[in-house]
Amino acid sequence: MNWALAHRIASIAAVQAHRDLGIDRTQYVHVHRALGAADVIGMAQPMPRLFGVYLSPADKGPAVLLNASLNAITQRHTAAHELGHHRLGHRTAADEELDPALRWGNGSWPEEEKTAEAFAAWFLMPLPAVRAALKRICGGRPSRPEHVYRVARELGTSYAGTVRHLVNLRLLDAGRAGQWSRIPPAGLRSSLAGGASLPAHAQVHVITAASAGQTVYADAGDVLMLHLENAVFDVLPKGLEPWTSDGAQPLTSAVVTDELPPGEQGLVEVTVPPHSRPLRLTVVREAPRAGVDETWPA
């Protein structure tokens, strides 16, 4: 099976899963919630050199075991990959290396792994959600790699995975995708942060006029950057605090802290002169899951 066929199979399966599990295809996909809706038991614990495990019904499943040591973005992708195994009727599967290339070499993935991997992309990045994000960010097709990075932040996906999937969605040509995929995300983060030195592993969430009414899913250490002239944070909830940028072009910023519990949300208000009404958005702490699913945020 080649990747084109794997993606055709996965795209159909993902749309069916969205329908069956009651998922809004225009917004951020709550994959851990989807596991519960699919009656798949979820567990997470630190596991050296292991992404995750899917246990099929034949092996006392369905259940998934996720690596609690992964960051939230990678763990979300792993959860979607394991859900793909379930929705596609696969056998029990264990991902034994953090880098798929180390497992199967240069592209020689087993068929079930190909379709589960493709499913993860289609499940987390449905076309309506991607189009909505692109409209807010750049009005349509991306013209800069920073646009793709920002789409990834809105959808809770990796930069590299988002670049690849935009090609599948025919929203980015393969040549440009090849160039952009070689750009380190750290450089894009710094660019969007006005050249600032960022906390280790911090993601950058850009706030513009189009962010009004939106929800930002961010983990501790992530930074919200105002790309609005003369704008200031008027209200920051507990768990967000002002962050001082050291960039050549300092931007008004706030950082998410551990005082915002996983799954909890806070209202942010931004004053944008000369407008009298503040710009409001919601920040939700999206942290890696740990333990059993009964303890996971809803």
C-alpha cells in the first residue's frame, strides 16, 4: 500500500469517526475526549522509547496506553494514531520507538501503521477547521511558513505534520512544502515573537483582531503574543502573567504558568486602541494526560 491509498482510506475513516463521535469539524478536535466517546479506555504513564500502545478487543481492549512524558502536541497525535487503529479494525499495536524512521526505515511502514498515521492527520486536521484557521490567519492559502505554524497552534498539531497535511488538502504545493518542512520551528517561533528568546519548548500563540471569541489551547510555558498595535492585556486570569520580551521588536506578551490547572480555562481581555470594547478570548490549559482517563480533564 502506498501513502496515497493510505490517505484515501484514512480520510474516509476520519470523516466517519467525526460523525459517529459527534465532533465539530470546524474547530479544534478534542482527541482524548473522542477516545471516551468511542468507548476506548485511556491510560497514560511515562514509558521510555514508547509512543503508545493500542489493545484490540481480542486482547481485552479496546484500550490505549499513552506516553505521559510526551508533550501535549505529540501525545495528541499519538492518541489520534491509536484511535485510528481502533476505528480501522486493526490488531493490537505497539509503537516501540519515538522516531518512526528508526522503526521502519525510510518510508517502509507496515500497512496498518500507514493508515493509522494518516488517520491521525485527517482526524486532528479536518478540512473545515483548517480552512477556518487559514481564513483567520492569512485570508486563505498560506504564503509564509509562519502561517502554517499558526495553523498548527490553532489545531494543536505539529508544524511538520501540518505542512504535510496541507499538501494532502491541496492547500499547499509540494515544492513549497518541501522547503518549509526544512525550516526549524524554533526560528518561526522567534520570528513571531519579534526575535525574543523564548522559554524552553515554549509555543507561540499569536493574538490578532481575528482572535476575538476564539479559544487558545496552550500549556505551561507557552507565550501569547499581541500582534496588535498599541494593544495591552487588560485582564489576565490566574495562571497567566505578563512576560517581558527581549526581542529587537518587543511585543506585549503573556506566559501560561502551572497555576492554570490542566483542563481549566481563563478569560483574557485585550484593550486595542482606539476601540472602546475589549477583545476577549479564552485560554485553556492543554497539558499531557497522565494516569487513567477517569482523572483526565473533560
